[in-house]
Amino acid sequence: MNWLKKIVKYGEKIKRNLNKKMATRAEQLASPYMSCHGQPVLKKIIRENNFVCPDCNEHHKMEPKQYYDMLFGKHNYHEIESPIPYEDILDWTDTKKYTERLTQAKKLSGLKCGILSVETRLRDIELVVSCQSWNFIAGSISMPEGENVLAAVQRCLDRRLPYIFIAKSSGMRMMTNNLSLAQMTRMALAVNELKKNGLPFISIITSPTTGGTSASIVPLADIILAETKSIYGFAGKRIVQNTESQPLKEDFQTAEWALSNGQIDKIIDRKDIKDTLYTLLSILLKKETRVDSENSNETSELSIETREAS
């Protein structure tokens, strides 16, 4: 009868776990703590370090305005307005109405849609930047987000400016079906105009970047950067594993794995993004550069200073 006692004991354990009250989204947001490397960490410490854990170097999600404040200075940017088409043409309802989800997403993110595009300046370089919001239905893309990217690219074409796309997305938004999938083509065609006009385009992968976003606008950039330990891939790891007979590598669909397979160009820590962007844009815009090295035969450690070409 030992086996019966074990079953009963296991059943009681399951019942206790089911009866445990999980913290609501509101309670999680109100708490001064967040979870990182399996431990509670003060949110204040993470925020003060640009949302990077000082203990394990985990790069936590940042919302667009937080990212822009870090890169360009607080409020040192101008929003690019774009049309907001009516979305709920399918009258979508799952556990709640899609219109309710949109209302909640706008309130939580403080944005009109899931992408915030701005015109700004990085030191002496003017540029246009788009950044996705995870708080807006997991960074998913639908018609308003597609319109926003098109407006940003048009600004680049009108003013001959480089374009930066900061990705953080679960993919295309299922609530709008094929209309969201169509944005993959629209965004791809838009950034192709940048290439035709010789305007630099850099994408930055932050975690996670998956689904249609990873299969459309992101890999079309001239240079693809990724934050340390970012998740980057199309289908989820569990879905891919179900189609494979051999176990996947532990680092599968990480930035490090993508770099080793030639899918991205460079992995960078968040603290280094600003300087890296400036150096790359200076090269792509053909600014004059001076490279100093302690040893003219070594190129591993370089000090690069940039200035406007005369």
C-alpha cells in the first residue's frame, strides 16, 4: 500500500500548490522586488544600473522611453507621429476582448501603439530610432506598428538620416491575423528603400526577439547587434525541440549561439551600446576617423576618435 500512500501524498501536494495565490500583475508592479537569477532583487538597484543586474549581468527589459533616456539623455528626442488604423476588424475575443487588451496595453506602456519612433541626436549625429515596447501586448506587431515603422523610414528618406531599430518582440499579433503578417512585407520593403538611398540601418536585438520580427526587419539591417544573453529566434525553443531527435544545445537561440552561426555581427553589453553605435554610424556615414594604436603591428586594441570630415 506504500504506492497508494505516495499517490495520496502527491495529490495533496498538487492541491496545495493549486490553492496558492499567485501574485497579480498589479501586485508584481507594486512590489519593490523583482526576480533575477532565482533570487529577489531590489528594482531600484536594477533601475540605477540601466536595468542590468550587477550580480549576474542579466539584461532586463527596458521600455522605449527608458532606452532613449539612456542613449540620448532624458527627453532629448522628438516623437514621430503615425496613423493609428482601427484594429479590431475581426471582432477578436479570447479570454477577453481585443479592444480591452488594447486599452490595457496603452495604459501600461503609455504609448499609442507598440513602437515608439523618434528623431534624435547621438552626439553630433542626427538619426531616427524605433523601439518596441514589451508592455504593449508583448511587443507584438500589427497595423499601427507597421505604420509607425513606415513613418520613421520616411523621415529618414526625407532628411537623409540613418535608422536604428531596437527589437523586443514576441512576433506578429495574432488578434489581427493576416493583416499583422502583412507588416513583415511592408517593413521589409520600407527598409529596402534605405539601402537604395545609401542610408545606414542598424538593428539592435534585445531579449526576447522572436517570431515575425526576427524574420523580417531585424535581419535586413546593415549591421545587427545583440545585447548580451538575448533570446533571438523564430519559433520557441520547446517547439523546435519537438521537431528534433537530438537535444538542442543549451545556448540555442541565444545571442551567443546566433553569433557563432553568423546570424548577427556583434554582442554588446548595454553600457557599451552608445559608444558602439556612434563608432559604427561614423564609419557608415563616412566620417573621417583617426585610429591610434600603441603598436602599429597590432590591431586588437584600438582607440578610435571621430570627427566631421572637412
